[in-house]
Amino acid sequence: MYIKNYREIPVEQTGVEGLTARWAINATQGATNFSMRLLELEPLKSTPMHQHASEHEIFVLVGKGEVETEDQVYPIRDGSVIYVAPNEVHKFNNTGASILRMVDAVMFPSKVTK
């Protein structure tokens, strides 16, 4: 069993300006199928368009923004749940004045492609 307050998990830079991650659960804790991260996207920042080889599941804890695909934009806010299918091209935009905080789960291995 592994239990920890997310505030105790180190914040890591992701390589995307304005986006940080806390790896809450991954292989370090013994997980073999999924990893869980807490992502924080600063106000008015965006991730690049990207895709994952596996499905991507997100729960928005705080904030508001958009999920953008190649042909559509979906509004999101605290309480939104998001399913991104394998290889679906997407990006996140924080349209609010505060942090967009999300929990996401991805399967191992999670390879991001652009």
C-alpha cells in the first residue's frame, strides 16, 4: 500500500512552459499498468498538440480551460472528466485567471509523440 499527500510529492518541470507535474503513482511505487500525475497548467498557457499510444484519462480538479483536438474545441472546468482515445491528437489550454489543476492516468508505457 502507498499513501501520500500530493503536496509532499516533488514538482517537476515537464519541458512545456507553464506546465508542471507531480508523479503521484508510477513504477517507483510498484504500479505496473498505469501512472498517475497531478498536472498544473498556468493561466493562459497551453500544452503543444500531441498524442499518446495509449488512452489518456483526466479529471479536472480546479480551473477552467479547453481541450483542443484537430477539428474541435471542448470547454472544460473543475469537475470535468476527459477521455482521450489512443493516438488522438489533443492539447490543453488554460483560459482562466488561475491554475488549471488536473489528475491524469496513462498506461505504461506512456510515450508522447508530436
